[in-house]
Amino acid sequence: MARVFKKIIVRYLDADGRQVPKGTPGARKTKEKSKKWYGRVPGAAKPVSLCLNKSASEILLNELVKKAELGKAGIIDPYQEHHKRPLSEHLDDFHRELSARGNAPRYVELVISRLRSLMAGCRFVFIGDLSASRAIDWLAQLRNRVRPHSELPLGQEWFTPKEAATFLGIKIGSVATAVRRHGLAADGAGKSRRFPRETVEALQERFAKGASIQTTNDYLSALKSFGRWLVKDRRTGENPFEHLSGGNARVDRRHDRRELTADELRRLLAATRASDRNYRGLTGEDRFHLYAVACGSGYRASGLASLTPESFDLDDETPTVTLSARRNKSRVQKVQPLPADVAGLLRDYLRDKQNGQPIWAGTWAKDRKGAEMLRIDLDAAGIPYAVEGPDGPLYADFHALRHTYLTLGGRAGIDLRTLQELAGHSTPTLTARYSHRRLYDLAGAIQRLPSFLPTEEKADVLRATGTDAQVPQPDNFIPNKSSCSKVAYSGASERDSLTTIEHPSMGEGGTGRKTKPLVLQGVESDCESLTSLDLRAGDGARTHDSHVGNVALYH
């Protein structure tokens, strides 16, 4: 075992006992042993500082000597130099890596800020400090952290933006953003803007809650991504966070989205087209066509904001809109078929648009401004922005149009695999989260089940014989239609066979359906669905060409 020792420290003290430089007149020389233990490592010019505990120092010194001897033999730790660098430097490198991949700047800054907060909260300084248990404890504290209330002055009914920000503990600019986002009351504009007491109290209640499970899951996702990058870049041998899993976000939803019904879409589009209000450079006519393309393509706000007239091919047999790879979240080019009525609507609208320039330019797609824009038009159409759901409020922000596109497609009978292709999702599980099913959807699906109860005539025979053996049927026997669902009997002939038939319509006028409106969502129960205009098999490729008619558009 390598020997540890304490160094002799020589100091010079003046008459008052203060340390002074050597050679100071009147200074006296003192010697004392160091508090830390030291040891000698082969190849090191000076003794190496260890720690205060002797046993721990001996173990540490042996490890250092072992590494030094292995280094002499050409066997070195490939991660040694990286482990000496502070995590802040690794985060800077990770920041550059994320930016070089072409990620959106807002996403990159959000990920890095979360990682820096987590590293500081867990007191991670070097790679060797990374600990899964400490990270989990910090995330749990983040969920349980409750911001204390500041008592509002008694009798004060109105508050300036500065006063509201002080009581809420946030920036002044964040107050107005929170008021708009949650649809709270306010009066005046500019310097004369005031917030009623009820608004400040409502914001206090919202900000008092700790982070949601979804938020801490996002922190954990960023942390695991950082750990994987450290391993792939050969900065460490293992990812200490790989085995961690997030919590169940469904039990703590803060901002769930809802889909709009076909009737709500028609009302929204009609009210928007008739609007004489401009929003960040977009007229009512511009927003009308923007919403129509959003509901007809399923594109996100950032993708819609990048479209130019050249992105549309409306004269082909299958009208399409193309989103470039650098503008698509998945970083692959997306060619999306358009419903025929949307394509017809766009032909006149795009005729006077300048080539090479974004059709819907402006800042409406940044910092959630799209949700604010849509909310204005929803109010004009008399459609609620938020409705109560079984697990909390459901919101109809701009991204809800993408939910609407996939939900209406699912209700129209488009299979999940095709919906996944239309959405551009990596897995069908993700697509299923966008395609909502309500109670009336489930009830309608149940009505399509084949009847499995015996007919009255057959039941009488079974009761008479006391057996479940099959009873011979007469030559002219015709099966009860109520017992046929998927197939129908074609009749008695030399070519007896089973012939596929269609299910009866589940819409208005359909038979055999018990309607049960969806009252808990606060939306109409007579949801209409997209109608498939044409399905054509392709040239043997995996994805078939398809035209999806969209009855949601206003004509």
C-alpha cells in the first residue's frame, strides 16, 4: 500500500498572529502539519493532495498509483481528460452539437436552460458527480415546490402591471402574457392598463403550483439525451440516467388540447373570413386560408409559416403541398396530399401571391402567438377556447388544428398506419395521442359489432330439443338481416357464396344507433367526419395515394 503523509507547512506570523511574507521585520517562523493527507504518485513532480481522512486518502492514493502504472504500460483511461473538465464546458459543447443538428433555436435554448438548472440544483460539477438518485430527488422537489403567496393589500381592487408582477414574483412582461393566455380580465392599455383583484388572485393560484409531471418528464428527457451524448462522444463510459423513466403525465395534465368538430370548423372559418381585423399582418381572408390549409394538411404552425406559392402543386391529379426537410420537425421532406375542396379554394388565393415569398409571413407563428390569433377568431365565432374535460380543461390552441385533422381522419375510417404517414410521426402510438375518441365514437363502434344472439326461430328449436346441435334449414331459408354485419348471404343457387356488404351509415338517418351526445366536453354531438373521395392503389409501394375530402371547409 502506498504511504500517505502530512506536509510540514512553514508560515511567518507578525506580532498579532497574522501571516506575513518571509523577511518581514519582526516576523516569527512557525511550522505545523497540514490538515490534508498527501501522497507521491509516479510521474508527478510534487506530492498529490488527497483528503482529510487517512483511510480514504490511502485508497485514493492507491487508485492514482494504479492509474499511473497502467499509463506507463500504455493502458490508459480514455475518459480521464474529459472527467477532469467541468460539466459547464461539456454543456457548452452539447449546445453547439444541438445547434449544428439544425434544431430550432428556441428548442435548443430550452433544453440547455433545463440542464443548467438541473446541474446547479443537484450540484453536479464533474462527470463523476452525475447521480441518478440525486436527479430524481431534485425533480421530485420541483414538482412539490410551492411558490409562497404574497398577501394582496386589503381594499385594493385594481393593480398596475408592476404591482401585479411584484405580488406574482414574475417579470412585468410575463403578466400580460399570462393574462392573455388564460383569458383573464384586464382594463385599459399601455401605461393605463390595470388588472382587477380577481385576475391577480387567479394568477397567484396558478403560479403557486409546482411543476407538472409532464414538465419534469421533459427535464428528465433532456438529461437522458445529454447522458447519451456523453457516451456517444466518448466522454464517459456509461449513461447513469439511462434506466430512469418518467412519471404518468395523464394524472397531472395542465394544458391538454381538444379537437374541433366539423360544425365548429365551419363556424370558425366563416367568422374568420368575414373578419375585418388584422393580426400581425394577416387579414381575415389570410387567416381563413391559413386555417383551411392547417386543417387540410395537418402541418404545424412553423411549417405553415414557411410555405411559398411554389410549395403547392394544385393542378396535378393529386393536389399536394410540400414542406421542405429543414422546415419539418422530423427533418425529412413531407409531400402531403390535399383535399379537393381545399385545393380548389387555394387556386384563386395563390394566383396573386409573390413567388419565393412566404404566403403567411410575420411573427404569428412565434412564441405561441398563433394560439392568441386563433383565440380571437374562436371568440368571434362563439366557440369556447377551453372546455372542461374529465382530467381538467381542454384547450383549442393553434396546435389543436393538427389534432382536429387527425381526429376527423380517424373518424372517417382512415386506419392508424395511414394516419401515421399523414402526420409524419415516428410511431403509431404518437399518432394515437393526436386522434381523439369520445363517447359517441365508442358507442358508434359498438353498434358495428355483429349480432351474436340467436334468432327467435332458432331459439325455439334449441329449447325444444335441449341441444345446441345445428338445425337443418329449409332450402328457401333466408338468414335474419340483423345477424349479418360483415357479410351477407347471397342466396341459394349453384354459386352460393358470401358477399361483402357495407355497414349502414352511422350519421343522421342511420338505423340501429342509439345516440348519446358528449355533454362533458361542451361540444356538439353531431360531429361530421371527413369523406374519402377516392382511394387508388399505387405502383406497389408501401403507401397508397389517397384523396381525403374535407367537409369541414366553409364554402
